[in-house]
Amino acid sequence: MKLKKWGFLLWPALALGVGGLAGWISRDGIRVVYPQLEGVALTPPAFLFPVVWTVLYLLMGLGLALTLFRGGPGCGRAAGLWVLQLALNFFWTWLFFVQFQYFSALVCLAALWLAILAMTLAFARLSGPAAALQLPYLFWVAFAGYLNWVVYRINL
């Protein structure tokens, strides 16, 4: 039982670590290239992105911790979907901010959104609160998809 409680520190820390690594590898693209792209009026100010992503990484980690703490059939699937969405999240950052492959990033983001939805549904079977914690992430990635689409269309 005590080992399960460590998950409330471990999983958010892992998510934050992956997010931090993604931010580190994409720092030049974020700082140099992204400000030069044509965007849209709905693009949030730059300072908001790290704040929002920090909260989202914490929520996704806490969601997994709640799910695993609750236990039961489907935990393995939920954890696997969590790992998948975290990998897609990282890969999207690499495609968009390091490789500047905006269409490929958009395809990756669509896969990410579907993985988040599947993860949220898997969480819901085990823990309603864990699933609810993923809703801001689902909505933010949908919004990111809109922004990614606009960047791709305007900056062809």
C-alpha cells in the first residue's frame, strides 16, 4: 500500500520530467522560430504556455496515480495509454518546435488527442476523479490542434 502512495510523487514527477526534456530540446525553436511564424489572434501569450503545461503534466501524473492507487482490472491498459500519450506529447513537441514539420505535428497531435481520450475513458472505468483531471488536457490539446492547423495553413 505504501508503494502505491509513492505514485502520487513519482508519476507527476515523471510527466514533468518528460515535459521538461521536451521544453529543453525545443527551446531554440520556441525562442527563435516560433515568434517569427504567422499566427492567429487567439494565440495565448508566450508566458502562459509553460504555466499551462506544468499544470497539465501534474494533472496527468496525478490521474495515473489515482488510477493505479484504486487498482483493478484495466489498470495495465490505463497505464499503457498514459505512457503512449506522454510519448506522443513529447514527439509532437519535437516535430513542431525542432523539426518544424507542421503537418506531421498536426497528425501527431490528432493521434495524441485520441490517446488522451482513450486514456481518460480507461481512467474513468477505475476512478472518476482521475478521468476528470484529464479534461483540461483534452481541451488544451484540442485548442493546440487549432493553433497547429493555423500555423500549418498560414506558414506553408
